[in-house]
Amino acid sequence: MRALILCVVLLCSGCAHVAQDKWTGKDKAQHYFSSAVLAAAGSEISQHQNHSRGQNLRFGFLFSLSFGVGKELYDSRSAGSGWSWKDLSWDVAGAASGIVLWNLSQ
């Protein structure tokens, strides 16, 4: 987990193209709900691999965030809309909610 955070910080420290967006909006809801679904799906995939509950939760969370970080890296290219910490924050919130909901359904 620490390695992932370090990688994100290092990758994003060179992002010169940053989005000028708001905290609310249609795309923020899309980030939240897609991250929640991906986190639950990742946890379920991990469970089918006979991993422990903790591994299922971690895998689901990181599975979801990998898509969010990938999307922000794609947006940070010169033709994109720019890296958005706000979008990534909604991704983290959605992933956490998806993990909680998946865990409650077990």
C-alpha cells in the first residue's frame, strides 16, 4: 500500500497539466460510483481466488484505484483535461464505499 502511494505521489509530482475543476458535478458521481463497483468486483474476484478477507479488501481497493489513477494519468497528457486531485478523491471515496458494501454483504 505504501509503495502504491509513493508511486502515485512520484508520478503526479511531474504533472504540469492540472485540471481546473469543481468538487461537484456529473463526472464526480461517475468517478464515485464506478470506483465503488470496481472495488466490490475486485474484492469478489479475489474471494474466488481463495484469498483471506483482508487480502480481498486490499485487492478490491487497489483494483479500483488502479483504474482511477490510470484515468488521471490519461487525462494529464497534453491533449487531456488535466490531472484532477478532486476526481481522484472521489475515486478513493467510491472505492472505500464499495469495499464497505461488499464486506457487509458477506
